[in-house]
Amino acid sequence: SGGWAHSVLESGPFALDTKAKQLTSDGDKIELTAYEYRVLEYLLLHAGDVISKTVLSEHLYSDDEERDSNVIEVFIRRLRTKLDPEDQLHPIETLRGQGYRWVLPRANAEA
């Protein structure tokens, strides 16, 4: 469960329903591709932790699938555009040479 007690992961204005596989922001639905959803879910489950591109890639693809080193950057860019179109929240932080981190405070996490 990654420390989450509910099927809905809440952080800032975002609510990610892991059962319905849907994301909302202040109640408005945000459409995500399957891969975008999986990247976002992983970041939210590990909010505050630095997640490397390698770890994200291993989470997204089975061992037999070919991995493009640029694909994670593309998913992160798409997520940033969808989650923060006004470029004000900055929910996903890039740590050069290390990876990415979800930086918004999360709600309903087990202490």
C-alpha cells in the first residue's frame, strides 16, 4: 500500500483513485494514458522520495520490453503539462542526475 490507507491518493488539489484509475484536480477529471497513470501513481506512492529514471522504467516495463532512455522524460513532461497547465504548482521536481520527486504534501497517509 506504500503507506496509504485508502484507495484514493490525495496530494494538493489532486486525487488519484487507484481502483477506478482516475485522476481529478479540484474535482475536475484529468485524462491520463496508461503509462502516465502508472508513472504518477508510483510518484504519489513514493511522495517525497527521489525516484530514478531506471526505477520508473523498471516499474513501467516488463523485462522483455525494449526501453527508450528518453521515454520517462516524455511521460514526466506530459504529466507536468496536464497537472500544472498554469505552471504554478510544480508538483514534480527534477533532481539532475538523480531522478524525480513528487513534492506536494500528501493527505490520508498512515503516519
